[in-house]
Amino acid sequence: MTTAPRMQLVLSENWTMTGGRADLPLLVRWAREAEDAGFDSVMISEHIVLGPDAGANGVMGNPRDYALPGNQDPYTPWPNSLMLLSAIAAVTERLRLAASAVIAPLRHPLLLARELGTLDLLSEGRLMVLPNVSWSRDEYSALGVPFARRGRLLDEHLEIWAKLWGPSPVSHQGEHHTFEDVYFEPKAHRPDGPRLCFGGAGMHDAMVRRIVRYGHAFNPLGRPTAEEMDKLAQAMKAAGRDLSELELIGGTRAVFPDDTSCADLAQALESVPEQMAQGFTTFCVKPSQFTDDPDGVGSFCREVMRRVGALS
């Protein structure tokens, strides 16, 4: 018997349905409607600020498309993802909360661990975090963080978080952060902290290393090749882990007929069975790619669940 796919509603970048405004109470309502429809999770990404490099490659043709490096208007609203997920946690019961693209190097690891641990406690273990380094030099420059060190900064975050979820007091001496005998209480809901997901474009060595050491899930940007998945599987095996331990998160790819129209949902879901055959179990879908009606998200979610149920 085939297990039904788990669906994840992308709540970032839906501003075509809100007149370009950051209507956060509306997003919270959509999350409740997604839970009622049977969705497994919601995803929210982040930027702290944007600069001119946000649109350096030319703004996307259809504003419903996904925001990618260099294709977005710098006026695009990016509210604080963790605060928004906290509001969603308060009005939902089982919906998992995916804090996607948390740009860890732009914060101090103790402060970010406190925020993540608190949200994980509030949601009773429903938090999944995708820490990454992102891509905007302008954003790093505005916050005074060296762009060239972003990978090493992320690695140090992960090392410190792993210590903090263990017994207090905690000490650390690293390349960027040093502290002695700090008491980190309360901790997260689980003894080993929130679930950690990693992803991005390609299967570069640093990402593989982070997945193998810390990962509970993998969310690639686009469709990974068989060779890339084999590279990850072999690295997991070498570390005494199995690829089946990871939640593999796939997606739907909207095809827009023009720059002013929504995409066809059925067409976007066609690849789900193929991805499931490759071991992917969770699939992201962004509502604004398929509807312009802010009051129609609940019915959209029900339609998604009906269609993926039939596919599986």
C-alpha cells in the first residue's frame, strides 16, 4: 500500500493575493485552513533586509513564481519567519512548522538557539529548521557579517547548537564565538533539539557533510540527479546512517502560460508519483501560483489533498 504524500503549504511570497502587503493575520488563517484540509506542514522563508542585488538578474516575469537569487523586487516583504510561525503554532495543533532558509550566520548562535528552542517548546516539537547561508552580499554587508565566512559561521552555529541541547553549563572556543560556562535553559522540546533540514542547489560537499552529521531532512532546490542522490546515500552509509532516515522533501513546479496568469494545479502535481518512487514523501506547494483568491486557500488546500490522494 502506497503511503499518501505529506503536503507542505509555502506561506512566503504570496503577495499577489494580498495586494503586495504583508497581511500576516491572513497567513495565520491560511495555516489553520491548511491544517483543517489535511496538510502536514507550512513553510516560511526569510530575509532580514534586501539590497539592490535582490533584482540584479532581472525581476521574475510572473510575480507568482518562486523568489530566487537576484530575481526579486527589493521591496518584496519578508516578515520575521520565527515570529510568524509562533503565531501559527498558537492556533494549530498538529501542523508542523518549517522555518526554511533561516540565515544563521547573520545572528549570534546563542540568540538564535534561544529563539529556535523557545518556538520548538511552544509548538511541542513541531519545528523543523533549514539553516543556510543564503546568497545576498548586500544583506551580509548591511548586517556587518563577512560574506566569505558564511559557510564557516554556519558550521560553528551547528556545533554550538548541538552543545546547547545537551547539559548545562556549556563552553565553546571557536573561530568566531567564544563563551564559558553558559546555562542554556529551557532547552528545546526534544533532547537533541529541533529537527534540522538542509537543502539548496546541487549536492556540494559542505551540505552533504552537514546533512550526514546533523540532518533529519533534505530539501533540494529543484530535482536532484540520481548521481547526486547516490552521493548523499554513500556519505550517509559511510557515517553509519541510512538515506531512509532522512525525510526527503520534493516540490511542485508551476508552469505559467504567461506573466499574468496562474498555473494549472494538475500539471504541477504530475511529478509527485515519480518523486515518491525516488523516496520523497513531502511536497511543497505555493498557493499563489494557482489562485489569486485570498479567501480560496482553504478550498485550494482541500483540492490539493484530493488530487494527491488520487495520485498515490
